[in-house]
Amino acid sequence: MTTERIIVVGNGMVGHKFIDTVINSDNPENYEIVTFSEEPRLAYDRVKLSSYFSGSSVDDLMLTSEEHYQSSGVVYTLNDKVLEIDGDAKTVTTASGKVEGYDKLVLATGSFPFVPPIPGKDQPHCLVYRTIEDLEDITASAQESKVGVVVGGGLLGLEAANALKNLGLETHVVEFAPRLMAVQLDEGGGNLLRRKVESLDVNVHTEKNTKNIGAGKKRRYVMEFTDGSELETDMIVFSAGIRPQDELARNNGIDIGERGGIVVDNYCRTSVEDIYAIGECALWDGKIFGLVAPGYQMAKVAYAHINGDSDQFTGADMSTKLKLLGVDVASIGDAHARTPGAQTYTYEDGVNEVYKRIIVSEDGKKLLGAVLVGDAESYGTLQQMCVNDMALPESPEQLILPASDGSAGASMGVDALPDAAQLCSCLDVTKGDIVDAVQSGCCSMGDIKDKTGASTGCGGCAALVKSVMDKELENLGVEVNNHICEHFEYSRAELADIVRVKKIESFDALLDSHGKGLGCDICKPAVGSILASFWNDYVLEDKHIGLQDTNDIYLGNMQKDGTYSIVPRVAGGEITPDKLIVLGQVAKEFNLYTKVTGGQRIDLFGAQLHELPLIWKQLVDAGFETGHAYGKSLRTVKSCVGSTWCRYGVQDSVGMAIALENRYKGVRSPHKIKFGVSGCTRECAEAQSKDFGVIATENGWNLYVCGNGGMRPRHADLFATDLDDETLVKYIDRAMMFYIRTADRLQRTSVWLENLEGGLDYLRDVVINDKLNIAQELEDDMTSNIGKYQCEWKTTIENPEKLKRFRHFVNSEEQDTNLAYVVERDQRRPATEAERENHIPAVEVTA
Amino acid sequence: MTTNSASVSEASQWVEVCRLTDLTPDTGVCALIENKQIALFYSGKLNELFAIDNFDPIGKANVLSRGIIGSQGDRICVASPLYKQHFDLKTGECLEEPEHSVAAYAVKVEDEWVSIAIN
Ligand SMILES: Cc1cc2nc3c(=O)[nH]c(=O)nc-3n(C[C@H](O)[C@H](O)[C@H](O)COP(=O)(O)OP(=O)(O)OC[C@H]3O[C@@H](n4cnc5c(N)ncnc54)[C@H](O)[C@@H]3O)c2cc1C
């Protein structure tokens, strides 16, 4: 079979999706793909564009990479615009003069921001919001501005307003219509949104029509409105809607709609043979779809058609759910009740600022649409009811009324959903996909995300996906039981609450009041850790000692032969030459294998039980403290050298790392915790792979949370930006204590966050906005824990009773005779089994 | 104080290893008896003593005395500190891999002295 040559014009989100679909199909070898991008880089996530302002790098936003395209055989040209199409000769010509032939041509040229034809709109500091370059321009302009105006109060306009506000500008939104988000919201919803936005210090001006942009008196410009009023500003961002980028098609004889857009049929074919159009440039049934999910569907449909299949595009649901300036907003289906005979139910809670409205059919049987502002929890349920034409409950108002017990309103039984119901529109995951995933063994949200990708895009479907998962687990008879073990019918988080609220101070007391049996190696260490997290007693106290796991019980890390390794704390990785020499001397005296760890400290291996106190005596005398390498607790705060020495550093990262390490050292937690502090955005400390990552900015610190290296790497999420020292510590105190209270046993922060209902936004609500009203408590718990810090090794070597345990035999001074070593690269290591069997004595195996 | 009565026979020989006060409730120690390492455990909650081999046949190291003790259903066990298999303290049986079971020994306390019976 000969290969078909496909040219894709535009490498935006949808063009890339098309290419990705081909690459991942069963027969990529049948196609040769060539793509042109007018932008200087391959496709990036435009939907998440605004996160560029809150610290995401261009790399974070990229949807693919040049390496990936190269290895998949995709030929690409950046910075080159396609100018002409010859539909007869089947060639395209680019601005740089390239001429390329095609068998199939796919237009994915997207759209461009509409700038109203106002005199003065082309001056400097009059900008738009669509590409990474636009955002760079906005950042540069903001540095020379105090006041900024966004023209347009729609979805994108409010995102832009949020950006201007975060850039420190006095921010105004100017809207032509009488309310914000006029396309998606009805009057009630628009009014509430306005109140909420204004309370965040964004000035909203509705029903304003700009007639001129002239030179200002106090500020750079003055905007003159048709009603005679004026507004002075230094910069303007136009966000007054988008227009399909159809110029290329228009100039080359392809049919265009009356008001723009490349006309396509159900197969995404244009009026010219072998030419397709997909994404925001395409006009289907007189409609342009300004969202990414319908574009993705078109990409799949166009590929299917080229590949000889017959999938069709039959329109898309334009429901949206967003968080704009921190306000939850959702619009579903016929939000404006335009369907003839439509009836509505409205719920408005002025105190908690919640507005909900549902639109139902004339006969009251079907849901036609909904508007939610301030609380969009029921989005998933309502959206599914709407798109699947499901029958409404007897009294539809229950869908938006809060239940009398204070929980969220009635939710739909997910059983009623058809298998084909698309739950995640970003990644196109159906209910059937989730059910399959559960049947193949997934039983947590983390598993589901990994396996299906569901709710890894915008995350709006998380609650719904979770209920489908829970329901299916129940159907399979999997008892969704989170009991920690057979001795306690409670989860770790519940045990933590019990211990904290009832002020229980020992395992035995907890077992007597809430458990059964003797306990085991699962619940004992978990409870030991909880007790330490809240009360922070000495872990080797008689009532706690039996709870300590393998490593904690001898305050060292047990190695495969039963000996221990020793890791003194080296806060922030900073160490004096004198202390380094002490480590060397101790290692030499006790013949310890020595290795530098990934956490910027030094690990000494091969100490026998009776040697541990002798070694630690020397270390403590020299000023070392225990490094808690054995504990589920703070391990290290890795740092780069920062502004004190580095030419690029903007803050003292070592100083901050040492302060953080000394603050949180010894705090026991559900699992180990690692920090990193980088002195500039070059990120040499790899902070984004840590549970808590701190990266210096010109103005303070950006805080990242819940990253992980290890088996399942996860980039930390940007949590808050430009924090001062005090706020940084406050947020970490709260987030860490919240993790300690609510995580499962041995659950790292990364998995914890993935399973936290509401995810990152919820965590921000708890930590930053104090939604649960516990911030003070969390801080107090942390302060009390930190106040009780002690170096466990110092306490131990000063206590002769405790030292009695540090010997191999209770009835003899002899040592374990089962230990055997060989020398490799000038140090000893445990002999392997084969070496032992051959009785290879402790000889050097290398020179 | 009750004591474990595992495999005491005519030929058994009792060896004193330590005082009861040398033991911390809910932990273990290791005793050396005629070149054999024996793990001795003291359950505070049951007020009972147990002894099994100290050698972990799976991890292949002398470490069982350093494991956490507790119950699995009705059985009193220690979890190996290396790879966490459970050994029944009364019989020495390994719950997960019975082919890797260890020996159990009788223990008694007289005048505050703890003795272990070996054959
Ligand atoms: C700030 C912002 C937030 C958004 N938020 C959301 C959201 O929350 N949810 C949602 O669903 N959607 C959102 N969108 C919309 C979403 O980004 C678009 O629907 C999506 O990007 C459309 O993809 P596309 O490939 O059709 O167009 P684009 O991504 O715009 O890609 C088109 C590409 O083609 C290039 N091009 C055009 N003409 C030519 C030519 N002649 N030769 C070569 N290259 C050419 C362009 O330079 C561009 O790179 C948002 C958009 C923005 C700007």
C-alpha cells in the first residue's frame, strides 16, 4: 500500500489532536504527515494559557515536543504561514516560499481575537489574549502600567481580568451587554457573578460602548464611551470574542459561511475535494464551536473519514464549567430558556452567594439547561441529565435545593446513565470506559486517572467519575472499605480524628476504646505516627516503643543483613568542612560504607546495633542531630546555592531551606515528606518533584505542592505565587497538617491530592481561603508539634535504660556472627548469597 | 504470668536468659543459647512470653526479635522487620509461606528470671 500524504495547516490544539490520532492509530505507517505552524512552537495547551501568569512555563504548557514529532515521522515547519492552496494541483504554498503536495489537506487554523473597530485600537499597549507571545506582551506592558482595562466581559475577558489583577494592576472590565458572560448566563446568574467579581476588586462597567481611545490626562489613554462617560487607563486587553481564521480558505475558493467560518459537513469535509476543516475555524450547521472538546471530536471524525471509516460529527454540547476569579460558574444547554414552552426553577441564596436555575421542558419531563454560580457541584449530574435526555425526578427543584441535612442536593443515580455517556469531554472518556477500568482492577481515583485519563483535563467531571467508580465497585461486590486493618474499623484519617479530638495518648488506650485484638504491623506504626504527629512524645518511650516500625525502633535504617545505616541531618545540604571531617573520621573508625544521598546528605552503612550509640555519641558531641532518615517524617529540604553565591539567584534559597528544614524536622506524617527550595526559576533544586517545592521569584516565593519522584513521578502543582516568608510558612503549616489529618496510611502527598475530592482548588480553599474554618487550628497543631521537637538520638544516648536495647543479645556481649562482607571499590558491602556459599572471605574484589 | 508451653519434653533443658525487668512490654530481644539465636517476645497486653528462632529464613538475617508483635485473627505473631511476613509466636509457622516456618520454644518465668527450653 502506498502512503497518503496529509498536510495539516495550523499546529494548534486541534491540529495536534488530529496528528496525535494518526500517530496512535493502528496504521500510522499508511500516512505521511506534514504540518505548518504560524506560531514559533508546536502545539500548546491554550485552555490552560492563563496558568502562564501563575508560574507555568512554556514547557509545562506544551502538548508535544519536537523530539516526539521527529521520532513519529511527522515533518513540521514552525514560523511559516500557509498562504495559498491549489485544489487542482493539490499543493500548498507557504510564506517562506515552500511548495508541498498533498493527498489530503486538513485546515486547523483556529480563530483570532476580534478587536472592535474603535479608532485608536492599534496603539502600543492595546493587546489581545490568545497566544504565549500575547501573554509576554501583556506582562511587559503591565510593568509600565498601573491601570488595565479588559474589553469584553465573557469567559476569556474574565480570565484576562484575573491575569491583570495578578499582575498588580487596578483592573476594569468593560462590557457592551448589560451583564457579564451574557452568552452563558441569565440575568440572575450574571448579576451574582458581577457582585462576586466586584468584591474581588475588579471594577465592572456594563452597557458601555467604546467610541474612541485617545490620549489620557492622568493615565496613558482615555476610553470614551458613547454614553459620554470616560475611563482612563494605561493598557487595554481586547477580549471581545473570536472570529474563525478562514482567510486562507476564503482566498482559495473554499466555501465560507455568511458570517465567517469554513463550511463543513458531518465528515468535516469542506466544499473542495480532499480538503477538511476542523476546530475553531470550521462552521458546522451554521455554528462555530469555541471550545476544545468539539474540536477534538472533529479531529477524530476527519481522521476516520480519511481512513475509510464513517464516524460523523453531529454537533456538540457547549456546556461549560469554570472557575473565574475564584468563582464557580457553570452553564448547561439552553441556559436562556429559549426553547418554546420552557419552564424554570430558580434558587438564590443571598447569604452564601449561590445562584442556581434549571430550565425544564414544557411537560416537565426533561432538563433543557441550567445556570450555576457560586456552587457548581451539581454540574456533572445536570449536564449528564441534559445531554442524555434522562427523565427528571418527580420534583425537579430537588436538583438545586440544598438537602435538609446540609449536604448537597439530590444527585442522580449514576446507574441511570447509559454506558455511552461521555463523562469527561476533555479526554473523551465514557461511563463505559470507567466501568471497564474498574472491572480491570482500578479502585481509586488515582488508578482511574492513570488508566483512562478521565478528569486530568479541566477536572470538572471528577465528582461524577468518582460516583461511577464507587457504584461499579459496589456492583462488583468490592466492599469499599477503608478500614486500616482487622483491628480497627476506621480509616487512618478517622483514627487521626479520634486521636486528636478525644486526646488519646497511647495505642493501648485507642485499642481499648475503638479496636480489637492486639494490633499488628499495619495499625501499630500508623497509630504510632498519628500519636507522634499530634502529641510528639519521644518515640522510644515505653508506651510507644512497640509501635515503631523496623527503622524507627532503633532510630536507623535497617539494611538487608540486619545492620543499620546512619544519616545525620545536614539541613539544606549546607555543611562545614569540620563537620565533614567528623563524618569521615566516624566512618573510618567504624568502617562504614559511605555514600552521598539524593537528599544532599551522607549515609553511613553497616553499623551493628551495639555500635549505634557509640557512633551517635560522637556525632551528637560534634553538633549533629538525627536526620530522621528512618522516619515517616520530613526527610530533607534540598536546595541550590541561591543568591548568596549564584549569579542568577534572586533569593537566599539555602537560608530558606535551612529555616524550613529546622522548622519541620521530626514532624511525623503519613509518609515521608521531601522539600526543595530553588533560588530562581532555573530550578536547580528540582523543587517541583517534591511534596513541597519552593521557587524564588523577584517578589518572593512560589509554592508548589504534592510533587513526587520515585515510582510514580508527578510534577508538583503551583499552589500560590509571590509569597513573603511568613505567608509561605503559614501555607505550608496548614497544608502539611491538613495532609497529616486526612491522608491514608503510607499515602504520599501526590496520591493524596489526586484522591482529594475537589483536588487542588479544594486544597487552596482550605489552606488559603480557610473554607473549613480550621486554618488557625492547623497552625496551632503544627506550632505545638514543633515546640516539642527533640533530637531522638540525643535523648537516647543520655538514657542508660534505653541504651540497654542497643545490643544484639540480651544475655551476652557477643556479636551477630552471620555478617559477612566483601570489599568493592575500596569499601565493604554485604556478601551475596553466592559469595557466602562459596565461603569467599572478606577480600578485595577490586584493586 | 502465663508462659508458652511449646515443645517441652523430657529432654528439654531450661536455660535462664534474663530478668523479666530486662524486657520492655510489646517488644522482643534476642538471646544466645548454645550458639543459637532465639527471639524472645513479651506481650504486655496478654502478659505472656514467647520464643522462636531469631533467624528470618526469608530475609536470611538474624532479625526477628526486632519485629512488631500483634495478632492476625486468633494467632499471636511477629512481623519480620525485613519483608513483613508473619510468624506465629506459639508454633513458629510462617503465615504467608509455611515452608519457611521456624522453631518455637517454651518459656517460663521463675523468681522474675526468664528461661527458655531447648532440646
Ligand atoms: C485564554 C483562553 C482560555 C480558553 N479556555 C478554554 C476552556 O476553558 N475550555 C475550552 O474548551 N476552550 C477554551 N479555550 C478555547 C480553546 O483554546 C480553543 O477552542 C482551541 O485552542 C481551538 O483549537 P484550534 O486548533 O482550532 O485553534 P488554535 O489552538 O488557535 O490553533 C490554530 C493554529 O493555527 C495557526 N494558523 C492559523 N492559520 C495558519 C496558516 N495559514 N498557516 C499556518 N498556521 C496557521 C495559528 O497560528 C494557531 O497556532 C480557551 C482559549 C483561550 C485563548
